[in-house]
Amino acid sequence: MGEKEFLARLGFQANPFQFTNADEEEHLQSYFVPPPYFDSVWGDPNRPVSQVIFAPRGGGKSAQRRMLEYRAHRENIFTITYDRFEHLVPASLNNLTLEYHLRNLIRLGLLGFLLEIHERTLSPSSFRRIEREQIDVLCRTYIGRITKTEALEAIKSLRTLSAKARTFLRDWAGPAGSLASMILKAKGLGPLNLKTGPTDEAPPVPDELPTKLHLEIVCDLLRSIGYRSVFILVDKVDEATITGNNAEHAFALIKPLLRDLELLQIPGIGFKFFLWDRLETYYREFARPDRVQQFSLSWERSQITEMLSRRLAAFSGGRVKDLSNLTDAKLAKPLQYLVVLFAFGSPRDMIRICQEILSEQLRLDPSSERFGVGAIIEGILKFSKQRAQEVAGPDAIRELMKIGRVDFTANFIANKIFKINVNSARTKISHWVEKGIVERVGEQRTGSRPVHHYAISDIRVARAILGEMDFVEFMEGKTLYCVNCSKLLLRDCDIQKHHTCHHCGTEQRSPEEAANDDS
């Protein structure tokens, strides 16, 4: 028996956890949970504005962009999804100009315009003389040398293009430049003498090419054939080969667009930037929140729970809405609760954990009717170890494993663990803080003066470094929720009974003290 049979016994029609990339999710709209500001990002399509959305990797940026595309298609908004940068070379990042991006965007918009007018019943009188002249200039400048391959690649960025327009381009046998000439001639707007050969010279351009004006003209042309406005959705700048895992390089790629306020406020065009949150530091130098609205995407546990429930229901025809109903395991918390807890605010990690648990179940006992306790515990541990390596790196994880605690002071790790001076210990801790895996949670008095008290901030890292610890003991001894603000606190409750919430300052009582008070 395999995955399909096991999932069918649980009530699923397909694997709900197969994909972690929003672009691979065919039915995303059926289980998408909009963030609180989603309607603000959509705004008024008749008067679109530009916005910047920051989120961690796996935080739902591309899912939100996909839903904007989906809604735009229904509400007659032309979208350009600008997420392909594979033709750049690393050396070009330092010399990247606004004109490079605008030339790409204008070409995409103009190609979409040409394909759409071919499929619409339009006469030459539909366009004023000035518009016909503009179309002529734009096609000569931006379309004349485009190849069929480039055109086919381009339509991947035109998600709201009609099915007929897509089919027409795929079936066209000649060069893309001659396609443009044919379309214009058929609509009484041509023909054009476009340069299409590989050795032909590029069309002459003036010394100062008004590319922002050209983008505005393309937008006006699209609106003239019925589109309400244009959305330009910028995504995946940190996933390009040229930028890799480097936030500074990713920002350099998109910086020419982000810093041009005149461009971002062209009437009829709304730029929506979906950016890795590590780019925010670089963006602050140019940010104008009074002119370009900025959002930070984050999820509460209740929202991640709703995402999981909707996903389960969508893939089971409504039969499954809670993972906890698919196991008889007796753990510290229900299964769905644990998945959401270890997802740590990430929709992608929520899916990854579920897939790890599923994989472990198929390894241990594919004939089972339920998720077993061994598969759940091992799946969560394997995911935690993977995620810890991703966010912290192997060196930091090895050092934290040596400490063997989730909260500590510099004095403790200097004297008891590494046998180094306190300043060296502080340096280690500062590196962990920079990685976002450790945070300062208060002070402890150890003698004449207080010292800073630190704790691991990511439960996946905590579980990874304490992987040998029984899971229930880990949950009961290393985690607690603030009695006042309900925030998760990672503390060595099995070593020390009294702790303070670093979010709200509330003193935490031990379970024994709470029980005594209740009695």
C-alpha cells in the first residue's frame, strides 16, 4: 500500500501536503486565508496605488500575489507578474538601471495589448490617431526584435491574458515580430516594417528615452480596450539565480523600481512588491511611507489553524477539517495544535510538517488507518532538525546542543559550558541573536549586579537541540504560555519554576502554584 491508498482511507482525494509553492497550487482560492490587510492591497482598482509587502520566506507572499491575479482576472484588471530575472548576470547588479526594468515591463504590457486586440472586435476607429502613432512607435521600439521563444516566455507573466490570446500565440508559426505586424495590419493599424533578424540593428532610440512615459502610454492603451487598470506584481526577487540567498543582492535587483516615486505614482498603475522581510533593512533608506504604503505579513496561530482546516476540507470534499481526528495518539496537545505550533507562523512550514508526518507514517506502517504516535513525534523532530539547520546553520546548532538548555546567561555558558571568558560568550550570543534564533528575555541577578537573560526564540530550534528528550517531557518542561498575553515562552521550566514574560512583564506561576491557588 502507498500514499494514495493511505490518504484515501483517511478521507482525502489527493495529498493536501504535496506542494509548498503557491504557484503549483491549482485550487489555492478554495483554501486561501486573506491576511487582515488584503483588501487594502487590492484597494480601488479604478485608482490603484503602489504598495510594498514584506514577509519571511514561506510566509504567504506568492499566495497573496496569486489571489490578486485570480481576483484581477474576474474583475477585468490587467496584471503583469514580474518575477523572472534569469537573464541577468551577477556583475550587472551593480549597474542595473530603471530603464532595464521598464523595458521589460513595457514589452510585457505591449505584447499583452497586441494579443488582446487580436481577439477583440475592434475597428481602426477604436483608436484615435495619436494612439495609432503611439502603437507604431512602441512596437518598433519594443517588439521588433522579440523572438517566438521570448514571447512564449512572456505570456507566463501575463496571468490575466484571455485563453484565446494565449492559444493564438502558441499556434503562431512565424517570428513574433511579424505576428505584431500582422495583428496591426488586421486591425487597420499597420503594417509595420519591423526588424526581426538576429543581425538587424536595433531601432534607433533618442538620447533620453522616456520609458516612464511609454509605460504610461501602454497602460492607457490597455484601459482603452476595456481594462480598468494595470497591476504590476513584483515577486521572487530573492529566488533568482543572480540573487541567491543574499538579501543585499535581492534588494539591488529591485532598487531602481522601489526608489522612483514618480514611477510608483503613475495614474492607472499599481505596483505591488512582495518582498522577503530581510530586504526591509535596505528599503528603509529610501522608504516613503507617506507616499507608498508598506505592510508586514504575519500570521496568528488562529489564522494558521484556519488555513490548515480549509486545506484539509478542500482535499477531502469537506470530510476532514481537523488533523486531530485522524489519530488516536495521546500527546501533550492535539495534533492540529502541534502542527500549528511548530509551523511557527509559516504557512509553508505548516505544510512541510504535515508532509514529514505523512512520510514517517508511510515508512513505519503504510497499512494503518490513522496517524500513529511514532510518526507524529518523528515527523515533527525531523522537520525541526531540518528547519533549525536552515535558520541557524550547523555550527550554531552544535553549540546550542552543547548548552542543552533553552534559556541561559552569558556567564553560564562561559563558565559551565565553553570554558571561555564572558566577552567571548557574549559574542557567541550576539551571533545567535542576529540569526533570530535567540532573544533577550530579561535579567537575572547573579551576585552584585544583574546579567542579561537569553532564551531560544524558535521552538523548532529548541526541539532540534533537545531531540533526545521525550516529546511530552519537552512540551511540559520547556514551553509555557503567558497567563496574561498568551505568548509562547521557551523556558527551562523543569529546572527553574519562576519565569517572567518578556512580552508583557507578567510573572508566570508554576502549574503546582496555580493548582494550589485554585484549591
